[in-house]
Amino acid sequence: MKQITVAEVEQRLKEGQQLNIIDVREANEVATGKIPGAVNIPLGLLEFRMHELNKANEYIVVCQAGGRSTLACQYLEQQGFHVINMNGGMLAWTGEME
């Protein structure tokens, strides 16, 4: 599984890169703030909402600390998606939030 650091994601966003970020936290967690542009698909709903994703895109997957995003990445890879796990999750995030 590919990994990316919080600093790398922050740098890419500062450079204006268009990133596809999936936040797999629960809605009440996302309500406290998320990475700008991230789409919230709670881990438990991922199999029911993966039709919203495009296998031609690469997705960065985020959760609170890294455990759920690891599970999400494993599942999505098995389904043929290109994913990268963000190490440290939102606990390590220091960038802007919406």
C-alpha cells in the first residue's frame, strides 16, 4: 500500500494540485473539520458508495489516526482503485480545515 505524509499532502495543496481526498471518519468527526475539498465517506459506508469513485483517479485516504484509512485502502485496492494512505491522519494535520 502506498503511503503519503501529512506534510506532502499539505505541500501538494499549497502548490494548487487537484487532489482526490476521501475522509473515512464518521460525520460527527468530520464536523470538527476536514481537509478542504475532501469527500466524507465513512468507512462503514465505503462499499455502498464506492460507485461514486472513478478507478481512473488516484485517491488519498484519511481518517483520525491512520487505522481506518489503512482498512479503507486495503478494501479499495482489492476493488481495483488506486489509493494512498495518509500517515498520521487528522491528528497529525496542521494545514487548513473547512
